[in-house]
Amino acid sequence: MANVLVYIDTPGEHLHKTDRELLTLAGMLGEPVVALCGVLTDGVSAELGAHGAGVLYQPAEDGLGDVLVAGKAAFLAAAAVEAKADAVLLGNTFEAKEIAARVGIRLSSGVITDAIAVGEDFSVTKSVFAGSYTVNASVTTGCPIITVKANSVEIATVQGGSSPEVRRVHVAVPSHAARITERSERAVSGRPSLDEARIVVAGGRGVDGNFGPVEELADALGGAVGASRAATDAGWIDHSAQIGQTGKTVSPQLYISAGISGAIQQKAGMQTAKVIVAVNKDPDAPVFDIADFGIVGDLSTVLPQATAEINNRRS
């Protein structure tokens, strides 16, 4: 059975949703093994066992959590060699993509990013050219290194799994590796992470500076709040909420686009969503070309009505 190495970065007390998705995918493709950069808590150890991970690799050296991608890539490459990995899976964040690229160089292996499905032969389905095409791709050299979009896999667990065996890997961290010198807490919104959310409500130029209706609908649905570049550039919302070709790429079960025209740059970040609902005053807005459901109307009227109806049905 193939050894499928899953990279997990500083999970905290419990695994992130994307970590559990990667472990589920690894179990579908072969035998999950894990390379964990960060502290192993009892909760994480139990979750890893429940997802079928029998072996866990950690760096033998302390302080690896304080280095950026160069050190993490060195660790993951060493773990892949130690595990005799047949494939390596990572999340699809910007940092994970850079780590994947560096590991590919170290292992002389091919790298595929933005995967939305992975076959048993490690062939990958992904979107290219700003989401204009869906293609199948395969690595022909070395161990396939694949970054997988969130919400691409239904999470499953293995009943009765035991905590994984921990093995230490010596890592030669590059002397020039950048290190973290200071950390600061980010304000907690209470909403799910934009990268992992199953529901995303995004606002654009049409909100005209007022994200209240967008946030209220997202909260009613238990979703995350996103935005177009026009909205973040205008200072209406933090740039961390930007979705699109120059922002984050999301693949939620439900994506609600409010007041966003749907230019190709925006579509590149969200059109792999399972269901797309568009709200726009312009009936000719490009977003309606990819929407499963479209509402021609003023978002300041439509979104509060939707929020009120959702809340009424829950009461």
C-alpha cells in the first residue's frame, strides 16, 4: 500500500478542518503518515490516530516552529525521504504552495497545486487559466507533491484508531532561513476561517462601504465573510478577506456573491464552489454566467430579507 505523507503545520490543541480533509484523502489513496511541524498535543495525537495515521514524523531539533518556509521545507523533504513517501499532500495556502515548491526542488519531484480531486494513481484534477479550464495532471518525475484546496474531500474517521508512533527526523535548517522574531494575536471574529469555510458570503463594490448585510447573512448561515479586491482596496474590509486571482482561493459548498461583478480575476478564486448564488443590480454582470442561482436586485434589500427568513426558520 502506498505511503501518503500529510504535512501539518502548528495545529494547536486540535487539527484544523483542512488537516482532517488531507488525512481522509490520504486514507483513500493509501496509508496515511504525517509530518508535523509544531507541538504534538494529546488531542492532536488522538485525532491523528482516529484518521488512521500510524506514524508521525517530527523534527529532532527544537525551534523549527520559528523558521519560515525554508526550514519547514527542509523538514518535510527529510520526512518524505524517511517515510519513503509515494506522495506528499499539503494544504493550498500561499505558504504551503511555497513549501511544496521548495520540497519539489530538494526531492527532484513534480509539484501540482490547486487540486480539487486526486485519483488512486495520484492523477490530479485542477482548474487553470484563472478557472477557465479544468484539467487532469500527473507528476512524471519523483514523488508527487500535491496541494489540495479546502472542502474538496468529505471528512471521515477510522474507528478505534490508536495514537501514532512518533519518529524524530534530523533537519539541517539552512543558515539563511528567515525566522519569526515576534508574534501578535489576531482579533477573533467568531467566524470560520475563510480558507476552510463551507459557506462564504462575499461583498464587492456594490456594498458601497457597508459590509453589515454581508456579515449578518454570513453569521446567520455560520459562514465566513469574503470580499473582492475593489472592496479591500477601498479599505472597507481587511485585505485578508480578499478572494480572487491576487487573493485567496476558496471552494465552499455555498458561495454567495453580493455586489460583485464577477470579473475573471474574482472568478479565479471561487468558481470551484459547489453552489454559487449571485446578487447584483446589473442583469448583465459576468457573475451570472457562472452562478447556479441569480437574483437581480439591490443587496441592501435582498440580503436582510434572506437573513430574516433564515432566522425565522430557526426560531
